Amino acid sequence: MVCAPSTYLFYAFVFVLASTPALFAWHYWHEAQTLGWDWINDDSRGMYVDCAKTMITASGIAVALLASSAIASARTASAVVAFSAKLAAVCFISCVCLSLITILALSRGYERARSRNSDGHRRIGLTAGPEGRLTTAELLCILFPTAAALSSFLVGFLFLGRIVFYF
């Protein structure tokens, strides 16, 4: 089966957009390793948790819309629309699961980093602030699900748009 050039262009765009969060994660990783920017505080944790919650909410709404529209148009959908709807639903559900993992990793990583910082300051008789330095493992446990969740969200959103294009 021969695909239209627009199909190839769409999949190239999906690939580029899905790869972008991995570049973000690598950039963050690189700065943490070279510049020592692997500290976390309450404000940054809260900001990233809010982003993850927003992706969870948006993904949940998108899956609900897909499910409700799938029932109404199950008999009239083309193969492209059906495939796009299934892939979008899988991507959005993956985004929800990965975002929950990210929230847990951020929360636990923050607590561990803050506790290590407090212990270090307590040993020398100082008071520590509400921040701490993440270990390599903690940073990786945050960056991998974050990049995967954002990629899943973006791919799901693109395939949701593809469904609208074919109606």
C-alpha cells in the first residue's frame, strides 16, 4: 500500500515532536552533571508537579472525549481514524500513568534530598533550608518518566488532531 506524502510528513512531525522531550531531559541532565544544577527545592518541585497534574487532567479529558465519540462513530470510522483513536488513547493513558510516576519520583526525591541536606547541616550545627541535592539515581527516576509522559502526551495530541483532520 502506498501512502500519501502528507502521511509521511505527519509521521516525521510526530517523530520530531516525540523526540523533543528526550532532548529536554538530556539538556537538564547535562546541566546537572556539568554545572551542578541538580538541586531541588519546594518551589521547583511544586512547579513540576503542577505541570504533571495538568498533563493528567488534559489526558483524562482527551481519553473521555475519545471514548464517548468512539461509541457514536464506531461503525462509520475509517481505518485511519480507528487506528489514530486507539493510538491516541494508549498515549494519553500512558501519559497519565507516567505522570503519576513522575509526581511520586519528584516528591520522594525532594524529601530524600532535603533530608540529606538537613542531616549535613545538622552535623555541623547549621540550619538547612528547604532544598537539597538530588542523587544521580533520583534525577534519572524523575527525568525518564517525565520525558516519556511528555512524549506520550504530545503524540496522543497529534493523533487526536489527525482524527479531526479525517472527519
